[in-house]
Amino acid sequence: MDLDRSCLELMIRLLELEQDDSVADQLTAKEMSRVKEKIRKLCETVHNKHLDLENITTGHLAMETLLSLTSKRAGDWFKEELRLLGGLDHIVDKVKECVENLSKEEDKESLVASLWGAERCLRVLESVSVHNPENQAYLIAYKESQLIVSSARALQHCEQMIQRYSREVSSSSSALPQSSHSNVGKAVEDCMRAVIGVLLNLTHDNEWGSTKTGEQDGFIQTALDCVLKVPRYLPQEQRFDIRVLLFLERERAAVLAEAQTDDLISEAPKSQADQSGEWKETSGEIQWVASETNETNDKKEEEEEELDLNKALQHAGKHMEDSIVASYSALLLGCLCQESPMNVKTVRENLPKGDISIMTEMLKKFLNFMNLTCSVGTTGQKSISRVIDYLEHC
């Protein structure tokens, strides 16, 4: 359906009826049961896996409807109206409720429901806060930074649970029952990414959000554990995403991949003489006679070329991933080196031959890439240029 302000306002008003029992008091138990049965049959037609048909309440249905909507689908006005009408308040409160239940791991079904609930709410908050300073400021200020507090706690829970319910570990170990881990592991991974997305929006170029986030108990240690430990517990195809978000170091792999790429280019195959046949003199004429194995050889060559192309594409993709992560790692280390001779010394001691130019060269390539793909003069490019300048003179 097309969403407008009146529909959004109605949903938020219905959310406020969650604790209002006046309507239920006006109906008999039989009438209420009949109404719930009609709603249950209607809900069965919408195929929403998150609907709890045993918990048919006005607030539950309104929240599910609200979370099913996205700002992209509703339009830019949705972000502002959701804040002005109080919708953000309800979603942040729902996040807090879900996060408080993450410590109860005995009931796996309830744990997965809480993880999914938090993840869905955080996805909406991530969507409405991206490039929206007004919503970012509101979410940081709401109830003394309740969203940041809940997000920090959720990240801590996820960082601990990912080691116990890792799908990657359970799939490689026959001693662990995969069925008991896969659902929880998948829910933990999704929730962790949603938490990081929200925190990135609230802290990017935002001193207030960064300060509030850094003040949370144990957050720095949790963030470091996520950077250094979490990726090994994730499926291989998801590790790049989490590493980029958390700046995991992969510089040596990127340098090695780059050297291998240079070798691959320098060893490009040379053109060979046409061996599909030969010139022969027949009946006083010179004619080209095709080889009997020509067709078979052509097919084999096509298969080999396709295989080489696939290998080259895979190699290029891996090289790009390693280069991006290495660049972010160099940027993070460069920021830590600024105005800190002790950190500069530590970084040098851990670089091959103490050569800090490895970092500057990687950052220069990354800056050139950003200049080609982004608008010139953005905050990110200025920060990279500043770090490069500092590293070249330290």
C-alpha cells in the first residue's frame, strides 16, 4: 500500500494503545476471542514470519507493520515524520527490551526472537539515521543516549555469543550439533551487523555520538575483540564486510596479492602460430587443409580461456578486498600515530624493516581510488591526506 502521514500517525497511535486496556474492558471474553480469531486468519495471508499469532495485540500488530516499512519505500519525508510523531521513541524502547533479553540463553527460541527483534528495529533506525543529522541528534539525546547504551550492550552480547554459536565452527566440527547452532549463529551475525550500522551512523563525523559511545563500559575492549577475533567465527563470504567495518589489518596479504598481480600481468601469454591446419599443394593449387583435431582443440582452448578468466576475476576480487582492508588498517594506525611518538615507534617496530612508507603508499593508492569514485573534497579524503602528510614527516 502507499504510505502517507495519516497512516504513519495511525500506526504510532496504535502503538500507544499497547498498555491501554480500556478497549478490552468494553468487550466480553467471547467477543474478544472472536475478534482475535478474525485477525489471526487475516494475518495468515500476509506471510510475515515475525508475526506472533499467539500474541495478537494492537501494539504488536502496529509494531510489526511499522518495522516492515523502510524509509526508501516510503520516501524522504518518512525519516522526519517518524521522529516528529514519536515513532523513533517506540523503536528505541523496543531495542532496549530485546537487548535486555539477550542474557537469557536457556530458551534458544526466545533468544533468537530477541536477536531478530533487535536486528529489525536497528535496521529501521540505521535507515532513518543515515545522512540525517536531525535524527542522529535525536537518537543520541533520547533518554540519555538509551540507544547507544543498548547498542553497546548488544554488541558485547553478540561478540560473546558468536564464539559459542558460530556457524563456521559448528560446520567444521562433527562434535557440535549444527541444528542447535545455525539459527542462533545466523541471528547473532545479523544483529551484530545491524548494531555496527547504527553506531557508525551515530559516530561518523559526530563528536557527541563518538564521546557517548566511547563512554560505555567495556566498549573499547569489545570493539577490539570484534576487530581481532570475531571474523574467524564468521562464514568466509561474510568476513570482508565485518573487517571493513572494523578495520581489521590485512596489509601484508594486500601487498602480496599486488605483487602476484604484477607477476600475472608480466607473464601474459604470447601469441602463437596458427596450428589449426597447414598449407598443402593439391592439384597444382595451394590450399589450407584443416587439422582433424582442430574442432577438439578449439573447444579445449575455449574451456581453458574461460577457466583462466574466472581465476583472474577471483584473484582481482580478493586483491581488491585485501587492498581496501589494508588501507583502512593503515588509516587507523596513522590516526593512532598522530601526536604520539610512542605509537609511531611501536608501529615501526612491527613493520617490515621499520619502513613506514608501506602505509603511506597504501593510503595514496586508496586516496587516488576515492578521488576517482567520490566527489572531491569530502571529509574522508581530507582525513586521509592529513594522515599521509603526517606519516611522511614523522
